[in-house]
Amino acid sequence: MILGSKVTRLSRILEQDGLDPYEVVKIKNNAIELLGKVGTLNSPTCQGLLFGQIQSGKTNNMLMSTALASDNGFRLFIILTSDNVWLYDQTLDRINQSLPGMQALGKDQWMMAHPERIQTALQTGGLILMATKNTHILQSLIDFLEMHCSEGMRPIIFDDEADQASLNTLLNNDTEDLSGVNEAIVNIRSYFENHVYVQVTATPQSLFLQHSESDFAPEFTVTFEPGNGYVGGEDFFETEQNLSPMRLFPDNEVDNIITSDLLDVEESWEAVPTGLRKALCSFFVAASSKLIAGDGNSFSCVCHVSQRQDPHKRIGQIVNSFVTRITRSMSDPDSQDSNLIIEYLREAYDDMILTNANPPSFQDVIKEINECINSTSVQLLISGSRSATYSSPFNILIGGNRIGRGVTIKRLLVTYYGRTSKSPQVDTILQHSRMYGYRKNDMDVMRFYISSSLLEIFRGVHESHKQLWSMARQIEPTDMQAIVLSRTTHSLLRATRTSVVYIDSLAFYMPGKRYFPYTPLIKNVSVLDSMLLPYMGSSQLMQVPIDMLIDILNLTASDETGVGSWDDEAIKTCLKNMKLMFNNRGFIEVRRTDISRGYRALLSGGSDRFDPSGPTLTMYRFNGKVENGWEGEPFWVPNLRFPDGKKYFMFTVF
């Protein structure tokens, strides 16, 4: 494999942009791995996944893969992006800056491009065609391909944010028709005798859940680790509370904003909800601290509370009025609001110094805010509005989907998040995590304001995504085993949209790992006693039919609102599936224990005995003593170890 001039040039550009040389080497190695799986110009059609974390540099990896493929003879590249003009412009600019040795044509350029230049590019450095996932734009792309590109070429098609818009949204309808964008992508792919289709995303839940025969189910995965300076879910949801950037506001605060019909907010501080007021004050204090330290000239705050425009217009009205009152109060120290404003900002400053070891003085922060507050830019980013600008020291971005998937927010310090859903989806919520990214230097002042109920959802999303990441790094998608289960109610987060997969919610069960309920319920104790006590004290595991393990679990129950991966129906469905895989052969061990309440104690009590050739169920009989934190009644707790091997179970729920 040749690492030629385009890889060398792109590597130099990335280093000039501030990327550590070690990180550039990692990106090159990722490209080498991807191209190794793609094959040569004469290899057959293949489809795979380039999987990175949210805001972790997947565009750089896609561009390096393009450069390497061009150095090794590939000449046609098609890049499909979200039908979001902001994201499209952002990506096209990156392509033009990063790959000057190739001709790149955007959706407004290819029909006016000079035919001879097109052919020259296809014979020399390569041609990149970039389109948004819009049916009219994609049909125009098909027309261009038929006019200028031989169907005998083997292009590489990068589908950026591939889980969004590309999949067939009519999958569960009683029809053989395809949705518009999906059909257009199918037609682009089928035009060529052979091609490479690379799906690029940080949220591949819906891709992994495609039917195994689907042309949109990845055959291989290339994962890439974030570089130095990256912050992700661990920094927000696994950090000790006093060091965490997470801040809570009441669950009903956003609903009150959305439903209020109050129009005149200029005369009442009470019109500014407490959580929003704290978020705005935190932003002004944090940004001013950075300005004083000389660490940048422009900073951002994001408010995201709904899919609809009206709530964001309402937020915009409140924010502008709040900024107006701060500006007036700080310009007149003798005003009646001046002391209250100083009190609010002092509260934000005292919160900031919990995580900022070298803050400027409060007096300097107040002075900086006073000098810059009048230029605050409040931008309502809704359908039809322009993209965000960062001309002011203080930029407050208010909007929904336009500041969602794929878009990078520059120097984001504070987020106010209140978007709710009756059926929250893992991939959607992850795409709302705009605070992730290469922001390590800003973590000392960063804050994320959210309600307690939404915080629990975000934590569940983070845990689910960690499991998916672990799975994707160890095995290829074809080794995953999906279990389909239908039920009338669901307690788990949904993985993705119901319209693009046959199945709807997701949990992972990995080979060789133990799972148990964190919140077991007292149920059928006497029946379980008679069934299990004969096995108590055995010096070895007892081989039993998997049917028996299922019967035992049918007699247990857990609180499904608790944390953790255990789900009663999911576990039993996995065991039913294992009956054929392991010839209905399982193992059981029965123990008595007397430990304190708490899931860490439960975990530490796990047995070391298991048989790797089949599922091993360890049943613990807890005495349930009050002094240990229980209810004073005995109860049984299951602990299931999955067999060794390569089969990972993905549990999905309707």
C-alpha cells in the first residue's frame, strides 16, 4: 500500500491545524485499516462502517482514507452528507482545504463543471462529488454519473451520518417501495458494477440492527479512538459530582417555558426560569474568565429545548430581555437591579471555582462582562435561518435540529438542554451531545444544565453506547446476533427510529460476562426454595436443560426502572435463543449469602465457577436482614454468565 503525496500533504495540513503528529499517525493507520478491508480497484462490492465517537474527528478519518485511496489508484469518490446546509458547507470547506490535489465538486457545481476537467481529474488525482441527502440533489448526481462516469469504475461512496436519512423509512409498511432518499442511494450504488460503500457515523445503532441480508448492513467495522484532548460521556456522567460539569434544574422548568403565554418579559426577573438564568450567568462568567486568560476571543452557549420553533422563539425572547437588563444594570451601578445582578454573577463565579483552579478575580470577571455584554449575539437557529456566527465574545445559540447532528459548535462552554420525548432514542440523544469533542482545555469552566429525569436518560444512553463501542471494537457486524422481542410496554431506551429497523430498543449481552438485576424483587420465594435448595452446597456445577434456567427466571422479577443491563424479558429471550446454539445445555449453581444492600455488593459476590460451553446461572438466596439494608424477608437473585465465543446478543424491543 502506497502512502503517497496526498497522504503526505494532508498530514502536513492536519499538523498545521494544530493536530499532534502522533494523532496524525493514528489517523493514517485507521485509513490503512479501512483500505485494507476495501481492497483494490478489482475487488468486489463491499460495505462497511467507519465508527468514531461524537465530535471525535470522523471527517479527518474520512478525508485521510480518501487521500490514501487516491494514492493507490482510486479515482472517483462520492460523499453524501445530511440535508443540512450548515453541515454541508462545513464539510465541503474541509474537503477543499484538505485535498487540494483532487477536484471537488459540490451540489451546485457539478452540472456546470467543464467536461474535460472532469475527465482529467478521473484520470489523474481523482474526482470528489459531494451531495446532500435530498431526493432532487441525488437524482441530479445520478444524471451527472451517467453523463461523465463509466459504470465500470469502482468508486468509494462515503455516506456521512449514514444512519440519518439513508435507510428505508418504509421498512415496516406493507409495501415493497423504498423511501425517496434510500431509493436514490440504491440507484447510485447499483449504477456501478462494483463499488465501496462506507457508512460514517458515531451512532450506528440502526445500522447494526439492519437485517443481515440488507444492502445497508455493514460487513466490517473500522473503529477509531478519539485523540488527546477529547472529552466524552465519561467526563460528564462518570465524574464525581463536585468535579462534574452537570448542573440540575427542576423537571417542570422547560414545560413552563414552552406552555407560558407571557409575552412581556422585560419587567420581571421571575420570567427568567432559575435554571436558564444560572446557565446564562455561568456562561458570561466562564467566557469572561477565558477572555481574561487570553484563551480565545469568542465563546458559545447553546439552548436546546424542543424540535418546534415556537419554544425556541420564546427562549430567544427571554434571553434577549435578560441580557438587556444585565447590560442596563451593569452600566448603572446605582440601579435597583445592580445588586441582584452582582449576586447572580457571584453565585455563578463561586460555582466556577469549584472546577477552575486558577480563576481570575471576581472583580476582573465583572469588569470583563461589563465591557463585552452589549455585543452579546443571541442567534435563533431554526429553519430558514443562517448558520451560526462567532463574531461576538458571547454567542448564545438557540435552536433544535439545526444545531443537532454532525454540527460542531465552536468553543461551547455552557449547554441548557431540555428536549424531552416519550420514547427517547439512543442515537438521537447522542447526536445532541454537542458538548463532546476536543474541549479538554475548557472543562474547567464547562457546564451542562439539565433536569434530573433527563440526566438519567443521558446516563443510560452513555452506558448503552459504551457497550456498543466495546462490541464493535472486538467483532465484525456479521458476528452479532440480534434477538427480536415484541412487548406492549418498554422500559428501555429506544435504540433508533422504528421506521428504519424491524426492531426498536437495544441492550447488549457480551460473551463471557455476568449480568444480574440491580433491583431484585421479592417473589415466589417458597417455590424457588423447593426447586433450588436441593442444589445448595454442591461442590460442582450441575448441568441442566436451558429450559430449566428459563423456568427459574420466570419465577424471579426485578424493577425494570433500575439501572444496569439486566432486563427480565431480554435475558429470558437470549436463553431461548441459546437453546439451539448450545443443544439445550446449561449449568446451575446455588448459593446462600448475607451481604449488604447495594449493587456493588451484589457484583462483588459473583461466583467464579462457570462452564464456558453454555450459559451458567448462579442463584443466590439472600437472607434479607434489615440490618443489611433489606426488607427483612429472604429472596432469590439470579446471576447469569453468558457462554464464551463470538456471538454477542443484541436485545431489541417493540
